[in-house]
Amino acid sequence: MGFFQGLSNIYTIIQPILDVAILSFLIYKAWDLLAKTQAVQLIKGAGFLLLVYGVAVILNLSTLRWLLTTIAPGLVIAIAIVFQPELRKIFLRLGQTELFRPDSKPGLGTLDAVINAAEMLSAERRGMLVVFARRINIRNVIESGTRINADISSTLINTIFRYDTPLHDGAIVIQNNRLIAAGCLLPLSDQSDIKNSFGTRHRAALGMTEQSDAVVLVVSEETGAISIVFDGRILYDLSPEEVTRRAREFIDRGVKRQDAEE
């Protein structure tokens, strides 16, 4: 009895700490998920309305309080309609994210090999599409291509994209410093305001980053421009140095949506 009583006393002491730790973790993961979509603007707007409602209650502004209470149900419906794509993205990412698996971050050698290959292909106006998988599971994309699971080198990447092989039209997927698969099919973006100059590769890169937290590198076959795509945004026609810096930044820490431009 004394042993179990001791365990009970220890649990009583650590229970509040455990409670706060788990709650903090859940709040952090929820904010991290929301910060990668425009839904963070939804949270800010809801917070502002709550602040206004609180002021109305404290100052006893009955008319304003009645108005906010009356329009609240309509606002909920309107938010669900307006932010439907973002809410869908949140639940999609929530279902695919592996919470306890660390981000897949390529080493400098891996990234250098990809950038070198991109420079060579850009000079020859050969298209290229490379997906850097991160935390969200993209197994369905990997399974749409041909499994390779090879060491990464500029030579291998050039061999895939330089010649008209069956694999050159799709994307390659890099995960944990390995070239996992090639010839992979990516989902096309459903954005309606994509520039007309962007071809299928750029639309596929946008679609991939809209449905996952992957970072995608694109080389345009028409112009040779090298671009980085992340979170549904394109940084177009970058220098090799800028591509390296941006890719490392996005893969390591992510990026705020306002930092990227189409």
C-alpha cells in the first residue's frame, strides 16, 4: 500500500506539469498547422470579434452586443463557405501529418547535387521537377511513380530529366537524403489566377504544395527559369545562389505566406 500511495503522491505532483505540457504541445501543433495556411487570418479575425464583444460586455453596450450575438450564426456559415479551401487543407494535413516524425531535411550535399543538376538542365532548356518531402506523408505520390531508392547525384538527376525517358515527364521525390522515386504524378493546382505563362510543371508544383508541406524545385522547359514553390506560392526565376538559400530556408523553417510572391 505504501508503494502505491507513493506513486499516487508523485502523480499528484506531476499531474499539473503533464497537463500543461500536453496542452502546450497541442496548441503549438495547432498554431504550426494554421500558420501554414491563410486560416491564420481567420483566427485573427475571430480574435478581433471576441475582443469587440468583450468590450461591449464590459461597457454594457447592449445594442452592439445584441448585433454581434444576432450575426454570429451567419458569420460561422459565411466563414465555412469563404474559407472552405483552407479548412479542407487543414483537415487534409492533419490527417496526413506524422506528429512525432521529424522533418525530412536534405543535407548540403544533397541540395548541392540538385541545384547543380538544375543549372545544367536550365542551360539546355530541359524541364525538371523535384519534390523535397517533409513531415506530411506523400506516399500516394511516391507510389504513382517508379521506386528507385538511390543515392542522390547530379548525374542521376540529369540522366532522368535530360533524355526522353519514360520518367522525365514526372517528378522525382527526395526524402531522407535519398532519391525515393521518379516519374511521380503530382496533383494539379486548383488556383484560378495562375499566370498563363506557367505550364503543367508549375501547376503540378503548386498543387503539390497546396496539399502538403513539401518544397518543390522547378526548372522551366520553355524559359530555363529555376523556381522554388512552397505553400502554394512560387518564387520564380531565381539565381542558383538564391535557390539554395530559399530552399534551405523553406525546408528548415518553412516560410510565411507573405514572404513569397507569384
